[in-house]
Amino acid sequence: MLEKVGEFYNMDKVIEEFESLTKDAGKVQRETLKRILEDNASAEYLQNLGLNGRTDPDSFKACVPMVTHKDLEPYIYKIIDGESSSILTGKPITTMSLSSGTTQGKPKYLPWNDELFETTMQIYKTSFAYRNREFPMKNGKALSFIYGSKQFKTKGGLVARTATSNLFRSPGYKHAMKALQSQCCSPDEVVFGPDFFQSLYCHLLCGLIFREEVQLVSSTFAHSIVHAFRTFEQVWEELCTDIREGVLTSRVTVPSIRMAMSKILKPNPELANLIHKECVGLSYCNWYGLIPELFPNAKYIYGIMTGSMEPYLKKLRHYAGEMLPLLTADYGSTEGWIAANVNPKLPPEMATYAVLPHIGYFEFIPLTELENDFFLCIDPNPVGLTEVKIGEEYEIVMTNPAGLYRYRLGDVVKVMGFHNSTPELKFVRRSSLLLNINIDKNTEKDLQLAVEAAAKFLAEERVEVVDFTSHVDLTTEPGHYVIFWEISGEASEKLLSECCNCLDKSFIDAGYTSSRKVNCIGPLELRVVRRGTFQKVLDHYLGLGTAVSQYKTPRCVGSSNSRVLQILCDNVVKNYLSTAFN
Ligand code: AMP
């Protein structure tokens, strides 16, 4: 346990500790692996692999196979079904986490335990310490757009909920957030409310009531912040009325939320008038600088802003105005945490994450090996944490204290440098190919760049892309890419046709362009969907148990994800076929 200064952790000590741990990251990795293997030596999974008490990296690599989630499912289902013996971990698992499921279409079950909570706190403390050195806060409150998800019991009686809900419900969470000056200004009833819109509305209301104290505006992923302020544009007058009269809108119907809010909401015409006046002014400039105007003491905006969140940066910057910095949060997954942002002054586009060598054992498959794996079916050979090379890309393999051993996470990262001897990673993309028909290979990042290029045309008519996704349509001969766009207003036919051509031209991968030229891939199709379509997609995932806090718009919707594809196709208002290669 770290020493505290008053109510808060001693941040100098946290930095000192991290600097020391990263000086010899290789040694710390070996110790971490030893600890994980010793703590879980009695687990059925490890017992069957013939380690016989050995805990060194070479024996570990020789005996333990690399796995994907699919390989572990038989073990995970035994746990879910209530077999109480040690299956993946020494201490039996009693709680399950659900991943967001937005990359694969359905949530995955993963073990959760106290050790994972501890690693989360290690990450939070580390990044906070570095952040607070550059952007100090004092007794601040946070307007945090966080949402607990529904929870349920599995067949075997285990509690299952999303990883973020497991975190928010952990006994030490609130206390730790207070010590990290990131205490959410909304009551628990709002965070754990059963209706997303009602919780979001009340988060906004609490933020306004405590506006002088709010020093941080945050969420797990940046998408939730953008979504929240887009909603604010729609409901600000209603919020002002509530504050003026001290009565919560009748649109919030959940009794526990109403009860909790009644303790906070008191008539305050002065505040209501002030916010009203500010909003009238803001609405004339398309809500530019909305966040610092409403929260004058906010020091920065905080949430994961890299990877699939990058497309929201433009809008977030618009809301943040010129002066309020955007700080990307840390790097992790439902499977476990990986790395912290210890260079908070870097803008999100340049952000890197320093791996914490004591929270898991990490291996890295060079991307070239991955290609061998794909084409030649040669088993990839990963390297250790301190053996990675600057400028190279790798897929991460994780061993964590919650029963995952040499687990392929499916993320590709690039090594940008080292913090002492631990690598600083840039998140590149999910490793799965996204768009592929012929010899073309386009990833999530390629799609994002194409959308960014085409969206520049829209700016001419002051319209923006609200959200987007893609689909490979093989029902036509030849197959073709379909891009779905939700846009913020009306754009002319001519402009949208230009956008469509630009999208087609912007996939610069040689496999795509050559296939397009000889018509092995048909013209790209841009389908514009009705306003609110992506909200429907979000609602669909919420219905499946995904928490808004972990939501990531799926950037490619396969035919197997028929419900989401249906939602998109049912809402198409216009479509365009590219003439770029005619
Ligand atoms: P989930 O477990 O469903 O919440 O999603 C975890 C995934 O989110 C990771 O495997 C990454 O693909 C992505 N992710 C998490 N943190 C970051 C980050 N800092 N930057 C980019 N992507 C991230």
C-alpha cells in the first residue's frame, strides 16, 4: 500500500517506484512471471502443461502454448457453469467480466479477480502521478461519463458484468478515485442506473450543479464524452429549467435516480440564468469551446483517445476549444491492463503507453511473423518485453494474474521508444483484417484515413461525419466495399459523390487499387444513413449487455452480424457508387 499525504497518495513516491521498476524491466518481468505461476500452480490448466514447478521464461515458453480466447473457452465455460475447483487460477474465480464485443460482434467472458483490480489501480496511480505533475489539481471533482452495465448470474451462479462495472463496483474503487482526485460528481444511482439516457442526463445535470468544482471531464473512451456533449446540445434548455426550478424533468423516471438527484438539485435561478446565457452564446458558434465555458475550472479532458477513438478527436477538440488539453488515458482491455500514459503532454495523435512490467508478463509477436503465420501457417515466435525494437510492430501476447497464459490479445502496437528499459507503445490497430475481398488488405486505420480524407470535402458545406462503419458486400459480382456514414446535416448530391470517389481513391493499398483497376473489386459504395442510426447500433449493443463505458463503434460489420447490418441498411437514405476508377 502506498504512503498517503493527507487523503491523497504520495505521487512523488509513485513516480519513484515506477522509475525504479522500469530500470530493469527484464528482471521485473521474470519476477512477475514467477509470481503468477507460483500463485496459480494448482490450477488445472497449468498442471496439465508439465511445468513441474518451473517458472523461468524459457520453460514457460516451451511448455505453455499461445492461445486465443476460443482455445480457452472450454475452461471458461467450466468456470461459468459453476465448477468450483481451480481451473485457470489457484484461487477459484467468482466473477466474470464481459468484453464490449464490438470488434467481434458478441461479448466474450473473461475471468475477473482482486489481482486485476490491483493492477488497474497500479495503472491509474502511475498515469495520475505523471499527469498531476504537469497539470496539478486540487480537491477536484470529476464529471465522469461512466455507466455501470446490467449484471446477471451465470448458470453456475457467478456474477457477470462488464469489466468497467466490475471495476466501478469494487469495494476500493471509490476510495481510490477520491485519492486520485477523480471522484465522480454524480451519485452511484446515476452511474448504475438502468437507463442510459437518464444516467447521461443526470451526469450532465450534476456536472452543471458542481460546475465550479469540476476540474476534470472524463470517460473511459472518448466516444462517451463526444456523445454526452452532442446530447447536451439537444437538452440544455431542459437542464436549465431543472436547475431554475429545482425539479428534475419528468423524463427521468427511475425512482432511485430521482431520489438521489432530489438531494442534490435545489432551485438555483441564478445558476440557471448564467448557464442559459452561456449556451445562447455558444449555440451561435456551433458550441465551440463548450466544455471550458461550462466548466471554467476544468484542467483537462481525459479518456482513451487513440485507436478507434481517433475519429472523435476533431469534435472533442471543437468542444474543448483552444486552451483545454486533451489527455489520452491508459492502454488495457477486459483481459487486463498493459501500459500507462506517462507522457501526458503529448497530444493523443502522438501518444505512447509505457508498459508496467510488474502487472503481467508480456510477449510480442513481430508483425512479419504474423504474416508467416497467416500465409505459411508457421507458428509465430514472440520476443520478450525488453527485446522489442524501436520502429517495429508487434501483436501483444499477455499472461496475467487472472488465469490467462500466453493469450493473444489481437492488438497490434508499434514500439516508439523506451522509458528506462520498458517499451513505449503506440496503439496501431486490431490485428484482424478488416476489409478483404481479393488480394486487398485494409485495416481499421486505413478506413479511418480514407474517411478523414473524404470528410474534408464535407467541411465545405459545414457538415461533419458523426460516425461511420464499413461492410464487405459479396452479394454483388464482383464484391465491393460499402461505407456507411451518418452526417450532421444536409450535403449536396455533388459533394457526396465526390466524397464517395475520394473514399475509393483513399484506400491506397496496392492490392485494393490493382483489384479495382481490373474490376476484381467493384466500385465502392457510400451509403448515407439517417440521423440517429448509430445511436440505434449503440442501443443494440447495450441490449446485449455492453456498457456504454466500453463501447466502440464496430468499424466493420460482417454478414454474420446480421442485426447490426439490418439496422444500418434499414436506415439508408442515399447511396452513391464510386466512378473513381472508370
Ligand atoms: P474491451 O476489452 O472490449 O473493453 O476492449 C479492449 C480493447 O480496446 C483493446 O484490446 C484495444 O483494442 C482497445 N483499447 C484499449 N485501450 C486502448 C488505448 N489506450 N488506445 C487504443 N485502443 C485501446
